Amino acid sequence: MDKLIPALVLLMVMNTCGEMNMTVGVGENVMMNSSVVVVADQSMLTLWCDGDSGGWDVCKWYRPNFGNASESDSCLYALNQGDCPQGPGFSHWSVSKRSSHCSLSVGPVQPNDVGEWKCLLLPKNSASGGKFQEIILERQDIREPDINFDPGSELALQDGESHMFECRTSAIVNMEPSSVWVVGQVQYPGNVTLAQGAPDQGVSSWSMVTSLDYTASLSDSGRDIQCVVTLSDDLANLVTFSVSWSGLSVTPGPVQKAGFATWKILLIVLVPLLFIILLLILIASCWFFGVCCFSSGKKEKYDESDDPDNFYTTSMQAHVPSKSDNPIPTKRKARNPAPYIDIDSLTPTIKSHPTPPLTLPWDPYSDIPDQLTHYDYQGDSSSAGSLSSLGSSEDEDRDLDMGDMLGKMGRKFRTLERLYREERSDEEHDGGQDQGDTVSYESWV
């Protein structure tokens, strides 16, 4: 049993002194060892490292350009406490443990923070002479892009004239760059063509061409035209660079004469002319070929007597004689009197069906007493005093001349006036012929 104890102790030491699986990152992103991180100046930077998901006891961070000659130059985290020395001209830094990470907060970063940031971790249960394991990240600032925008010393344009501006940019940054145009205070998007090149010191490179199709305006004369390029670092911090040019001059264009342009005049003349030509062609086609308007056959003569709707107006009415017409003497036709028929002696052809008696279980008029009801007298307010005076009233009505009365009522009653006068003259004429018993006039209605 005693022989097995040294072997067990040796096995434990060998497992403790093995290397950890270390990881490093920026913010929420996991990075490879010795990766380059692009972070703009005056931004906050958060770095972290880990080994075997929390399998460490002591963590130390070293920053660039800080000496790093002794232990006092490092930011140390041990026994759940962090201690970071501060130096003049360097950004503030602090260390803490978040979850299983040894997290280092730096910022706002400055130009002297460019370089390697080294993290050292001591595995758990290490002996007094335990060895730290390290992992490195390199921080770079956003480099200023190379922007080439030079339209020349001066450019003279007329109002309304078009011109193409072009701006070429070379940038070294991991994220895609973007570009816009600014004329005075007005921003234009422009047309962007982007191409990615080979990495430069671990950072992607880009070539970008931006063009602007500009239309000259008098208000833009003397204003600056800027090609603005925006770059983004690995923490989505935006940095803007621009190149300005102020050689633009805009002069008034030629004054346009008042009135219609040539094409407008042609349009006004040709459209009505074309319409008239088409109308003439249509009329000629209809006339000669009977395409749509006229019938080639001979029209049938219309006879009013053949119209059934005009039967009563043509054949059932006699001509109303007037004073200007010469009466034609004709013999009165003898008319045989119709035989007298007693209606009461006729046998009905339609048999009446007796109405079934209506029987009610009660008398609806039982509560109404019998009484004599007097209705209005017929003939009240009549001008005739009695029935015997009706004959004299008729004689008086005959003496009335309706033609004179209607003639006094205006132009609207001229037709009625003429009809009444002609009827009165016909009655007088018929009366004279009946007395002579020689000639009569025939009138059918």
C-alpha cells in the first residue's frame, strides 16, 4: 500500500501542470490568439481571457508601452480582488472576474494603447512554482483612409448643366466602408462601387469609387463639395473622414423665350388635323360603303295609316270643319232606330254565387243604441232654386259665348277659342239646315 502512494502523487502533479485550453475575445466576440483588433481612439475597450472555463486562480494583464519590466506593471486579479496600476498619459484600466472570464476594461483608449495586450493565467491547484499561460491580442487604431477627390482648380457650369464628380478611396478596416456627398448643407447618396483587397497587417483592405451626377444650381455657386467616407471599427464605432473642394462657380443659363416650344406647336397643329382626317375618312366610308352610318338600300316610304299606334288619330277622327272650308252639301243618311230591349227581362248569363253568411259568436253592435243618422243634403249651395229652374239655366248656358271668354284669357287659350268658335258656327249651320229639311252635313266621331 505504501508503494502506491508516490505513484498517485506523481499522477496528480502531472495532471495539474498540463496546459489549459485558453480563449480570448473583445466584447462579445471570440478572437484567435494574436488577432488584430481595430478600435478607434476615444472608445471604450473590453478584453477578456479564459482557461478551461474558469480553471484558473490568478490572472494578469499587460498593456503596450507601459514598461512591463516588473510585476507592478501588470493588472493583477487574485483572491477575488483586482489591482491595476495607473500611469500618466495612459487610459484607465481595471480587472474583474465575470462568469469564468478574466475581464479587463480600458478606456477611453488613446494612441499609446496601440500594440499587444497580453493575458496570463495560472491554472488552479498549481504548485508554488506553477507556470502562467499567455494569450495575446493586438489593438490597432482606425487608419486614415486615402481619399482622392480633385475636380481641378476651378469648374464653371451653367445653371441646369450636369456634371459627374468622382471620388476614390482606399481604406484598411475590417468592416465595409461607406461614402456620401455633401454640397453646401445638402447630402446626396451617390453611386458606390466597392472591392475588397488583400489583408494588410491582419486587417482587411478596401477600394471604393463614389460618383455623383450633379445638376448645377445658382445657389451652389462658391459652396464646398465634400466627399465623405465613414469607417467602422470592430466594436461598431463610426469614424468619419472627408475631403472638400470649393472651385465651383455657376452662371445663369440662356434665357428661354416666352411662348410655346417647337414640338408643342407641332403637337397643337397635328393633333386636330389628324382628327379631322380620320373623321372625313369615316364619313366617306359610311356614305359609299354603308359601313356603319347609312343604309345602302332605299328607304321605305312611311304610311301613317299602316301604323297601328296611329289608328285612332288617322281613321277614327273626322276633320273638324272650319270657317274657311267650303261645306259640301250631302244627304243625311237614314238611320234605323235600334229596337228597345228591356234589361230586366234578360236572363243573366253569369250566375252569382251566394255569399256565405257571416256568423259571429257575439253581437258587435250590442252596446250601440239605435239612432237616426242624417247625412248631408244633395244640391246644397246650388245656384238653382228648384228642379224646374234647370231648364232656364241650360238656356242661359247656351247664351254664353265660350269663344269670347277664352279669347279674353290670353294667348295660351287661342286654340280652345278657335275650336269653340268653330263648333258654335257648326251648330248654327246645322240648325239652319234642319229647319229647311233639305241638306245636312255628316260628321263622324
